[in-house]
Amino acid sequence: MFRILFVVIILVAGAVVFGLYEYFKPNERTADLKADYTISAVDFYNYYSENEDSANLKYINKVIEVTGVVSDVSKKDTSSLLIILDGGNGMFGVSCGLQRTGENFVIPEKHSTLTIRGICVGMDMDIKLTRCSIVSQKNENE
Amino acid sequence: MNNPMIKSISIFSLLGLLMSFTFQKTATKYFTRDGVITFYSDAPLEKISGVNNQVNSLINDSSGAIEFTVLVKGFEFQKALMQEHFNENYMESDKYPKAIFKGTITNKETVKWTVDGEYPVTIAGKMTLHGVTKDLTAKGKILVSKGEVSSTSTFNILISDYGISIPSVVKDKVSNSVKIEVAATYKPFK
């Protein structure tokens, strides 16, 4: 009898711990996730512009590793940095919101080439990626 | 009309008329893709907030038209589970991926777009959220600082107005009244 009670208590405690863990779990760091798709910003933008519906089905909520040329950088405090990778038309492209983890990185310069990993949330003029982290960066004059 | 005084006055007034005409015709559009929308739900047992840093917004200074669009899936939360519930149970973001506000600044003539200052505005229009479109009027500010235009507004909505229902088991954790803060800094759009 005592043994059964003991097992039940252990099970309940385990369930509570698991529940609390799930409840308080933060979003995973994108840098730790494996990329589902690796693509250039220009190809990604062109594909999305031509087939938004099928692109949504294919890419939304997936981890995308995208490489492109920086056309704009805004909100230069690192807590919420937004980097636009050119989609080949000089105006719109892939908008990458950087994950607010306080990671150390050099704020990229315009026209430098970057590889960014993020979660695709759809297209609204730009393709938008959230929770991004910079995988590699090189400046043009290096 | 032979009086040179009258002649010059009429030329000046003609010039003035022409100038005001051209000024009216060259509307400036202001655009941003990095506006921020934050919402707060303060229920007795839980405070929830989500933030979206990739809001598109467009203002036309001559017509006073103002527009915001946001991808619902782009809202970020502190807890992964909140983000999942927000998308799947409440906003149904697969079905309704965008939230849109389209309106006009009702007192646009009081805003001097090229003069630094803080201009209180009232914005009236329609907001589409969760597939439901409702009239919305909000107070806000247009700020012009060193030539840079930005907008801010804070208002409340009832999520039940947008067809979002809160299951009774979580009614102490999710508030029906949600506070929304909007802030955007624009660049002239060519």
C-alpha cells in the first residue's frame, strides 16, 4: 500500500515538474536550431513574390538560413535590431528581427554580406523573419 | 490694370496661388517597416505582453491617410507556450495572418510635417483583426524631431469585439480588454 502511494506521489511530482517546465519554457535560441532551409535572400524573395500561398505553406514557422546583402539596418540598439537583406530590387527583401538575447555581435554595415538564421512568419512587402541570429558576417572591405 | 502697384500685386497673388497649388500636389509619403506594436493583457492571475518589431506603416501627409499592417505570427512573447496559444487558440494566425488598420488623421491640418514639434492627433478608421473589421478611433501624437516623423498611440480594444472568445477556465488569466501601444518612426518614401 505504502509502495503504491509512493509511486503515485513520484508520478504526480514528475507531472507537476514537467508542467511547470513546459509553462515557463522560453523560446528556443534560433542559433541552437538546425536550419530547415538554406537559401539566398534574392531567391527567397523572388520565390515568395511569385507564389506567396505555397511559400507560406512551405516556409512559415520553419527555420530559414538566408544569405544576402544588407540594404538597411534600423533601430541600432542591439535589443531590437532590424536588418533588411536585399531581395534584388533595392527596396524590399528579407526583414530580419534579431533575437533579444543580448548576444555580442558587430552591428552590420550596409552592403556587407550576412548569413542570418530566423523563423519565417510570412510576407508583408518584405518577407519577415523573427528571432533571428547572425550566423556569419563579413564586411565588403575585409 | 495700368497701375504698376496693382499689377505687381496681382502677379504676386498669382504666384502665391500657383505655389500653394504645387505644394498641395506634392504629397509626401512616410513609410516604415520597423514600427513597434506592443499589447498588454492584465488579468487578475496573469500579465501577458507580446511585441512585434516589424510593423509596416504608411502616412500620406496631404490626405492624412495612415495605415498599419502587421503579421500576427511576428508577435514575440516571453514564454513559448503563450506564443503558441496566442497564434493557435486566440488569433488563429494560420487563417488570419495579418492585422490591418486603415484610417485618416481627422485633424491633419494641425500637423506641420516639416516643423519640429509634438502634434496631438485623432485617428479614425477601421481595424481588421481575426478576420473581423471594426471602426476604431484612437488618440495619438505625430512627433517631428530633427526632420524625422514618428507616430505614437495607446488605446484599448475588447477582444470579444473581434470574435475572440476566452474559455471560462482561463478567464482569470486572459483579459478581454487589451491595451495596445503603437510607435513608429518613418522615412520619406520615394
